[in-house]
Amino acid sequence: MITVNRRHRLEWRAGLTVREVLRVMRYTYTHLVVRVNGEVVEDKRYDTYHIPDESDVRVIHLIAGG
């Protein structure tokens, strides 16, 4: 199991990537910051970054206003 944003639990599987978690959680915003166990994952690595079992994943939506 992994935890997403401290409240959602997702079943872990081998090869689980950041991109897959974003798809399953239906995060569609273009400007996101993703951290896995405290490490910021760059968007260019979303397809290749494998999330370990029991990870703490944080997804933050960047919103600008003025």
C-alpha cells in the first residue's frame, strides 16, 4: 500500500510509477509538484520513477492568482 496526500490508500504493485498514481487519482492539473518519501520528482521522470511499497506520496497543485 502507498498513501497519497495523507488520506488515500492505493494498492501497491511492482513497477508503479508516478504517472500511474496521477492517472488513478484523476489529477489532471498541468502544474503539480510530486514528492515521494520527501523527494521531489521532476515531471520528466513521472513515467519512469517507480514508487516503492509503503511510500508517502504528496501531490500539490500549483495555483496562481493575482
